[in-house]
Amino acid sequence: MPPDDPALVERDADLAALVAALARPPALVVVEGEPGAGKTRLVREALADRALAGRQRLAGHAGPAPASCPLAPVIEALAAARPPPAVALGALTGVLRPLLPDLAAALPPEPPPLEDPQLARHRLVRAVAELLAGLGPALLVLDDLRRADEGTVELLRMIEARPPPELSVVITCRSAAELPVPGLGPGAVRVRPSPLSPAGAGRLAGSVLGEPGTAVPRALAVLLHERSGGVPSVVCEDAELLRRRGLLRPVDGEWTLASAEPAALGSPALETHAPDALAVVPPAAGAEIVERARGLGAVGVAALEAAAVLAGAAEPELVARVAGMDAERACAALGDAARRGLLRDHGPDAATVRFRHELARLAVYQAIPGYRRRRLHAVAARELLRTRRGALAVPAAEHHKRAGDVRAWVESAEAVAELAAADGAFEAAHACLREVLQSDAVAADRRAGLAVKLGWAAAGGVDRSGTTASLLGAVRERGSGSAAQRAELLLLHAWSSVESAVPRRETESVVAGLRAALGDFTGRPDLRAIALAVLALPDRPPGRDLPARTADLSEARAALAETADPMAHAVVQITTARLLLTLGSPAAGHAIAALPARGDRPEVNRQLIRGLLDLAEAAVHLGQHARGLELAERGRRLAAEVRSRTYERSLLAVTLRARWTTGDLGAEEQAGLADGEPPVRGTLHPPYHLHPRLLAARIAAGQGRLDAARRTFRAVAEDACRDGELALAADAAAEFNRVALTGAHRRDGHELAVQVLNELARGRLWIWAAPLLPFAPVDLVRAVLPRYRGALAGRDAPLARAALGFAEARAHERHGDPGRAAAGYRRARHWYAALPDPRMAAHAGAAEVRAQIAAGQAPDAEVLRQAWSTFTGLGAVWDANRLKQLMRAAGLPVPHRRGRPGYGNELSPREREVVGLAASGHTNRDIAADLCLSDRTVKFHLANAMRKLEVSSRRQLRDVLEDAPRDGARRDEVRRDDVRRDHVCRCASCGRRLNPS
């Protein structure tokens, strides 16, 4: 294989089928697939297989050839043939002497020419067939046979009718239907390589980008797959182009898209055009697409151009109107394009069409002359607005912009935003209005009105970046609009600020302004109620204590008596339930039950879904995991009913956190955390963007990757504290302290704990300190215990009660009373187990046994065994290993994780399988899919194998396998002793040199 060949990804089954067929001559195999699918590479890999050794390889390409060159691809293949063995060739083969001069000595004399061209061609075909039969074992490859001449077609029919016994023929083509030999090969073996999966596209891109140790993250793999459609050659060319343009860069061990979020392509909000930075097309792939498009004729090209301009899932009737033709002609042209592999059916009823992949659309789009492209955009905008359907009308504003009509762009943006909001597509409405307000194209007298609409489109946390808050603040500073508009803008500015990543000082300033301006809402009780509810949010805005929030909420509920507005009622009801649940009030259940199941307006449903999401998170913070899961499920059901995906990933993040906390092994596998990746990708609203990071760091800590875990714990704690997300901040700070092993780490943990506890004290939200109490420095815990204990009186907060028991036991232990400490830890263990939180129950159990030993009591061996079983069963290997010393002190045998009896230090058969795949570049998830195992089982086998081979990385594992003995030994029977002498490691700790491979 050439050194610059990329990896052969997801082709094992196709390669095995091809080799198996060719190894049983006579054989006829048709390898079909779209251009770039890897047909030629697959055939080349098959020909190099040892199962086909000892056979002549003859290859010809069926490119365009003049009529005077019959059998061109076959003659090209035979030109490289070795002279046939000592067998008598018929006199007929002499006609090949002028065509195959290198074989002339082995051919009989040339017979006299024939005057009839058809007879001459038939004689030539018979001669070639006889020569192929006389060559002995041979493999004939005819590439791209759709362009074959009549002589080649006749030869194939002859070979099919009377196949030479030692000849195997491989034909490659786009589709068997395109073969110029109708009905060829009814008994032929057909191999059709499928498009790569997103994971396969990522692995292939990683091999092309060629940075060892730099991974292609899942989101980037999905992007490359969407752009390429999983066509291997397009994936390779696209990845290389993006890297050359500086759009792909290695950052912290991952390839990162430098100028745009992966989700930007094909955004569900606009679904119009890729960001300009991503509108790059690999030259070879683009040229091939344009060539195929031109083969459609003028009508087909016009329909294809209209579809490229429309960009999203286009209905044929809409394509017809934009292209200026009747629907029947457009449908025929689109059908022809689909048959040529340029388009594909889309949607549940296949009533719409999309391009085969995004790069195909971009290639066609960029080939349209500029003047015609602008005209098509203008027509598209007009036709989309005429539909009056929110989902279709949304891109109209972008089309006006690309047509160069700024005035129409501004006007259509407002109309499109109204249609989208009425349809529940608030992200699309927000995007249209935000882009217009960011430009200078809006007249001063219209800015305030557009800003108000932008604020309502963002209400509920659509924009976490703070851009909306900045735009609303800028419009307010200009003082444009009426007094009523300015008051409404102030409310929306404050709401957007507390829901997004706006600096704390700015948020406190605008919130104080809203508090001072409540009198401006006297004539608008609905806005006054919403403003008071914003001020009463339990975790935002920062800097306001609990009594102030409670007082504001009481005023908000009183204001509802003066308005029937459903939005105001929904916001206040949700805020009431959130505040009560956050405080652990027993009345929270009644407030949650009082929430409407569904609203009659899209904006009300959005608030209900967001409210259920926030309530689910609050329940998880309190340790009410069953309630949290029920609320998240309720939010998902409502979102599915109203077809809203805004909070889909955030709801998943909370659900996975609750499931993982309760010891659900399936949560980690569903989240894709086998390799420590963040579990949820895509749009996550504050504070839910922190949940995946925190969960991934917890997994990393359990696996013993402490440096990475500590960095993430600290970053999450600081980000959450800055944004006022104090429950999450306490969680992350607690985890940091749990894995703080050195003096420097403990000092950092102390500082983090002090920062979080000070914020909790300022807001009087002691109930959220529960995660900190078991692991924060004991001096801090003792200082806050009285206030914490008082805050729990009458509260329904099971996690806080368990944490209190743990903290009191720690205080007893510090005071030198291990007996009382052991009893306290025992109570805490039972409380944690009841939540359930098996990991914390195991920590409490370990502390209980430690206190029992210190008190001179008989250690409870069963508690310690249960803790060990919990940690190992949940994959917390580091935590389990820390129990070993305690188990020795308790006089218990220390468990160990070694290979099964009978294998010793040699790899088991399953370990050999896993090691082989891991060394070839497969991820744990890929290996799990290939071997039908869970990710956790793969991780277990890989860890055992790496321990036996005394390596600590996949790179070293690959070195071990490459250096293993090959003469007389099976490659999968590798042992560490086989390679100890020659192995050279990249790590300085083992004392060996660096392996040059």
C-alpha cells in the first residue's frame, strides 16, 4: 500500500467478500458505487491479499477511446501480462501480435486481415478470450466499465457464457444498471461499499490529518460526514482542504474547527447556507459533481441550480417556481439528478429532495454565475414568503440578503420572525432579528420595535452568548422608541442578561435598574408580573438574597390578579415552583402539580418546557432523583408534542446526570463516555452546558486520570460561581477537593470551597452546599455546620440530610471521637443508599470502617466489600484502588483484577481481539460495535491487556504489536517478554529509547 494511502475504514466485510469471490475462479465480480466510494482502492487491497498470491494481475481502465481502438481496457491490461505457460495457443491469437508486441514471441503468426469490420472485431474478441484462458491463474480488473466499447462488451458476454477456468474478472462501475452490457452477470457476485458512518468519517479524517495523539471529536466527525455524505475520497479531500485553509487546528489533543461551530452547518434554525468560512469545496470533488450536473442538460441544470439556491429540503413545486418551469418538468429533472447520485429523497414521505451531501450542493451553487445566482435568490425569497409557512419562510430574509436587496432583507426579517415565532421556531426568529440589528441597515425609528421582538424571541435562554443582551442594551442606550418600549426593553434586557453569559457586574447593574423601574409597568400588570418573577429567580440574578427573592415573588403573584395574560401566568407559576423546590419546601409538590400540562401559545409552551428542565435540575441537586427524572421526561413529552427541540440536549444532560448519579450503568454508555468524552454535544443552554463537562470529569477521576479531572473540576466550579450557578459550583468544588492529593491541590481546593461557600452565604442558599460537606476541608465544614443545620429545618432535601450526617461524622472524627463518627457515617451511608447515590454510600461506608478501626471496634467487612464492589462495578477504578490500604488494615484479602485463570500473563482470546482493533486505530465504541460488547467491557479487556503487556498508551500498544515476532509465531500471541528487548517507548519513565516506528 502506498505510504500516503489513508486508512481503509469500514471496508472489512466488503474486502473479505471480494477476496473470497476472486479466490474461487472462474469468477465475475461487480464492484459498484458512486465516484469516490473507494472501489479502486478496495480492488487494489483485494489484489494484494495473500489468498490471491501466484496469480497474474491485469488491470485496464475503460476511459473514452476512439472507435479504432476496440477492446482498449482489455488490451491495456494484457500489455502487462507475462508470456503464457507452455500451452499451444490457437492460430487465431496471432491477430494480437501488433497489439501486444511484448507477447509477440509467444503468439502464432498473424493471420491475414478481414475486410468485414464486424468479423474482424469478432475474431479479435475470440483471440483475447483464448489468450486469457491460456494465461493460467489470472485476475482481470476492468475499471469504470460504463464507458466500455462494443468489443469489450462482446468479450464480457463470451467470458460469462464460457468462463476460462482459472480467470477471475473484477468490474467496477457506478451502478450495475449503468453497465453497457444489459443483463450482464446474473450469477455475478456484487459488492457495493456503503457510505461511511459519522464515526468512520472521523476515523478516516484522523488518518488523513496525520497528527498522532490528536483525536477527531464526534461533533467534527458528524460535520465531515454531513459535508461529504460519507464518501471516503470526499472526506479525505475535505479534511485536507480545511486543514490547509487553517479551519482545522489541533487544540489540546483534538482537531478543532477554528472559525465556526460544527452545528453551524445545516442549522435547523435557518437551514439555508453554510457559513462563508465553511463554503469551501475540494477541487476534485467539486469538478466531478459539476461534470455530472452538466450531463443533465439545460432543464436539469436549471432545476439543480434552483435546488442549490434553496439549500434546505426543497419541495419539487418550489424548485419549479424558482427555476421558472412547470412542476412536471422539474420533477422529471430532479428524478434524473437523483438517479445520477446528485440528489436524494428526504422527509418521512420522500416528498422533498436534498443534495447527496453538502459539498455537492456547494459545488453546484458556486458554479452558478453571480448575476444569475442573485436573481435566483430574489425569486426564492419571494416564493418562500408566499408560502406563509414558518418553516419554509424562515430562509427568505437570507435570500434577500444574498440577492443584495438590503431594504427587502430588513423588511422580510421582521415578517419572517413573526411567522417563525407563531410556528414555535424561536431560534429562527431570533437569528433573523439578531443579524438585522447587528447591521447598520435598520432605521433608528425601527430599532426599538425590532429589539423588543428580539428580546421576546430570546426569552427562555435561546442565546447563551450574551449577544442578545448586548444588542438590547445598545438600543436602550440610544434612547430610541416610546416610553413603553423602553420599559419593555429594560425587562427583556434584564431577563436576557440573567439567562446568558453576561459578566456578573453588568447583570447586577441591569437587574438593579429593573428593580428601580418597576413603577414604569403600572399600566402593564403582565409585564410587571414577569419583571418581578425575573427578579425572584432562585439561582439568577446573582447578588440577591433569599428573602428579597421571596418578597418579589409574592408581588408577582399579586400582580397576576390584574392580568389574564397566559405568558405572565406561566412565568410566575414556573418561578414559584422553582423557588419552592430549590429551597426544599414541602409545598413544591403542589406548585409543580399546578403547572399546566400544555399552553395554547408557542411561547407559553417554551416557558413550560424550560421550567420543567430547571425543575428537573433543582430536584437532582436536592437528591430527589426520581422526581428529577419524571420532570425531565415530562419536559421531553411536551417538547415532542409541540415539536420543539430547543431544550432537547439540555434535558438529556440532566437525565444522564441523574441516571449516572443513581448508578445506572447504561447512562455512561448512552452518553458515550467510554473514552472520557463529554456526553452531550450541540446546543446546551446555561447552566446545562456545564453538566457534560462535570460528568466527563467525574468519569475521568474514577478512571484515575486525575490531572485532566482536576482541571475540569476547577474550570466548572469557577465558571458556575461566576454565572451564579452555585449548586453546580458546589458540586465541582467538592469533586476537586475529593481528588486533591498534594499540598498544592489542597490549597487550591480550599480556595475554591471558600469562594463557593461565601457565595452561598451571601444568598442564604445553604441547602446547595450539600456536595461540599463530605469533601471540603474540615475546618470550613465545622465553621458552616451550625448555619447549614439550621437551614435544613423543615426542608425536603434528602441529599442535604445525608451530607449533614457525613459532615457531623467528620467533625466527630476530627474531635477525636471515632465511635460517634462511625455511627454518623453509618447513618449517612443509609441515607445516601436511599437516594440512591451508590458512590457516596460507598464513600460513607469506607469512612465508617476507617472510624471503626480508629475506635478499636471490629471493622464491618461486609460494608467494605460492598464499597469495593460498588466502585469496581461502576468503573471507579481509582476509588476502588484507594480502598486497598483500608482493606488490609481491616484484615481483609485485597481483591485484584487479573486475567482469568488459565491465561496468566498471556492475553485471553477476547483480549487479543480487543488489542488488535485498538492498535489499528479503533476507538472503544468502534470495538464495542464490532465485537457486540458494551463500552465498559471493552474498556475492561483493554485495561487488562495493557497491564499484561506493561504499556500505558495505545501508541505503546501499537509498538508492541509491530515489534512482536513474526517468524513461526502468530501475531495475536504477543507477550511482553517477546518484545521487551526491542521495544522502545515514547515515555522517559521506562528507561528505553524511542521506537522509530
